[in-house]
Amino acid sequence: MRLPRFEYLGPKTLEGALDLMATHRDDAKILAGGTDLLVRMKKGLIRPKTIISLKALDELAYIKRDTRENRNNILIGGRTLIADIIASDLVQRKAPALSRACERIGAITLQHFVGTLAGNILQDNRCWHYNQSQFHRSGRGACHKDGGKICYARQDSDRCNSTCQSDGATALMALNASITLQRKGGRRRVDLADFYTNDGIAPHAIESHELLTQICIPIQGGQSAYKRLSYRSAIDYPLVCAGVLLIPSTASPTEISEARIVVGAMGRSPLYMAAASASLGGKKLDDTDAFQKAGKAAMDTAATFAVHNVGSTLEYRYAMVAEMVFQALTEAGEAARETGQKAANKGVQ
């Protein structure tokens, strides 16, 4: 499969990139790592007239802690390599769910040389029936995502049911992250939970002239974890994944004050499990029964969104939602208890 012809533009500054995006808009696509974009172009899924490369924009490659005006956040630039996030001591200590998720994105060569976290957030939704070669798709009627009126993943559906299989987005939503979208002459900050449209054709609430320049992760004093299931440990997209955050109570450090559970690869966007998360308030950090019930509740909710389009049976994926959530909650609970015990021992000394 060959790439279609396109004009390649390589701005040297962020302002230059924003100028080009404002000029070309829908005719252009952004190239950061290219691990999703170039594959889709080779398969004939998209045919942009112009490619705007961010490879020279080192000003968007950073990981730092923001403590201005009583803030306490991790800031990650939009062109930061996945390998740099994995290696970051700050991310490992304060946002382990993101570190674990990044370890599972693609292969090591992609992580080190091209893959970016922003690119993983912005990767297009996928479907086993759609993400095929142009020759394969030409053998049957076009699906919703390909401009037709058919959904091969869910019979008689009036919409596209392509699935968000982003590891990074699932972990970041569990961490209550937000992103900055910048355009020529302005910018806006969007909670990641509000960034997904639940539309399989256009899954992200971003304009063609906007660029994802920064990810912001609040440091909330809790512990996070990420679990995912795939056929292979590298390269493959997840069949199901789960990111969780547990924040202990300040009054009773062995109890959960707040929990966030997010399930990925089961719907058109990462799924925040509000009821399952709320059920853990006031529970102990080692309450495995509560964790199992939360996993079952997450499974029941996710089952209403899932379709057969990622290469595994629905029944298996349903069961694995409960298991991934349970494993992530158990890991986060153990880490929170260890942190609390260390703090208690330090206080005694």
C-alpha cells in the first residue's frame, strides 16, 4: 500500500504551525508521530491534501510540574514522546496509571522514535470492519464511517459504532486530566471527559484549525492504576482496558474518599463509570468485595455500549471488563495503603 500524494509542510515554530492550520483547515492533517495517520492514509481511509509536521516543534516536548498560584499539576507538551513519559520519575510517582498505559502503547520502536501522547489521545476510533484496505472495503457496501448507511458491527444501527481504543485517553480520564487546544489567536482548556463526542465518525470535539498543545494532570494525593487486555503485549490495540484513581480520606486514611473508574475499548469513547465509582466512597482500601461489585457494575454498564468490532467475542470482553477493573482497583488500593503506612511510620519517628 502506497501513500497518496500530498503537500508536506514543516513549520519551525508553534505560531507557524497555527498559521498553516488556519489557512488549510479541513484540507490538512497534523503529523506528530504518524503511527495512526500514515496507516490510515495507506489504507485509503483519508486523503489529506496537506500534511503539517510538528517534528521541529521542540517547544511542545516537555514534562514538568506546575506549582504556580497554588496549582499542583503535571504538564505534558503535545509533542512529548511516549518513551519520555515512561521514563519520567514524576509521572511514575504521581500518575502511575499513565506510565503503565504508555508502556503498552505500540512497540518500543514507536515509543522511542515517533509516538506521542497527544497522538494517542487523538487517534481515530477503530472498527474491525472499517480499518481494512481500500480493496477489502470495496467488496461490500460502505459503512457509516465510510460514507454509507450500514453498521457491520451492530445490525440496523443508525450510527457508526467504531470504538475508542486509546490506552492514554483511558488512563488520563481516570486521572481527571484536561487538555489545551490552541488555535491562531486563542486557546481553550477542555476536560478530557468532555472532549469525546460519542460520535464514531467524528469522535473528538476539536476543530480542524486547533492543535492539542498540552495535557494537564492534577496531582490529587491518591493512587492510580491501569490494566489492559490484548492478544499481544506490544503492537496490538486493547480488547478492553481500565484506568482507576483512588483518593484516601484525610480523616480516615484507610478509607476511600473518592474513586474514578474509566473503561476503555468498549464504546465510542472512554466510559466513566459514575455509579461504580460512587459505590466505593467510604469503603476500605482493601475491600475486595467492594472492588468486585464495582467491577461487575462497570461490566453491566459497558455491555450496553460494546459491539463486535475489535476481534474478540462480546461475552469474553464483558467478563474481562469486570476483571480489569477489579485488578486495577486492587493494585491502586495496595499502593494507597503502602503510601499511608509509610507516612504513618514517618510521623511516629
